[in-house]
Amino acid sequence: MKNQPIETEAPVDSMIHKLVQGSYFHDAWSINAAEPSLDPLSQFLRVAKATPAWIDSAMKLRNRLVSLLGLKNLGGLSEIDSSKVATEYKPGDRVGIFTLIAKSETEILLGDSDKHLDVVVSLHHRQSRQSSQKIVTVTTVVKVHNWLGRIYMTPVRPAHRVIVQAMVRAIGNAA
């Protein structure tokens, strides 16, 4: 049986849970981790470094299009410093396209802010109640600041759904 992402809610015991209320957009996806010994940041680094080319191509297209509106170029999801290990990252450090906001044994918060919106992504893990599996939940929360943020989210929402499911699926698949 294939390990597939399951749409869920932000974990109640997570740091991101309180950010969901009042958000313009949020979603959460869970999967059994293929490498349960990895902490949340190591899970993210493993998956981001192996981002499929189609996702990085989509990010390049996004960056070209939003530059016409004066928004920032985020780079690609796979643009991770390969020489740096998870334990070296501290809050405030860039981790690919995101900034590390917070880090604990069970969760990381990554985010980015622009004049039109704020994005926070959480990778949270917990032990399964039914088995020895570790369940990783990826939650995304978006707060928009203006009409540009709402317009931006129109094409991003469906694209995000496809991309986040691919990334979560990678957490559930062995390297």
C-alpha cells in the first residue's frame, strides 16, 4: 500500500494552530514519515534538497511573473545550503525560500513576508497512537494584507495544493 498524504487539520498542540484562526488560507496534510528518526527541520531539508524539477520550474515562472508586480523573487525550493546540517540552523536563518521562525523537538515554523501577504509553514511530528510510526503534518497558513494578496492567491491556491502534496508525499517515501 502506498503512503499517501491525508488532508487534515493543524495539530492542536502545534505552534501554528493558533495562527489558523483568522487566516485567509490554510491547509494541513499528514503522512507517515519514511525516516521517522529525522527531526522536523531535517525532514524539510531532505525533501527540499530533492525537490522535483517541475516544482523548481514552477517557482521560476512564479518569480518571473511576480517581478512584474514588484514582488520579490523567492528562488527555488531546492536552493538549500548543502553544507549546513539541521542543528546549525537558528531562528532568523534562511532555509531555502523561507526564514526559520521557530524550532522545537516536534515542530519548525518557516515563513516569508511580503507587502501583500505573510506565509507560515509548519512541519510537526508526533508518534502515532496505533503504531510505531511517526506522523508528520505540514500546515500552511496565509494572511493577506491587501487586494494584491487576494489576487495573488487565486492561482497560487490550486498550485499550492499540488506542490504541497508532492512534498508531503516525499516525506513519506524513502530517499
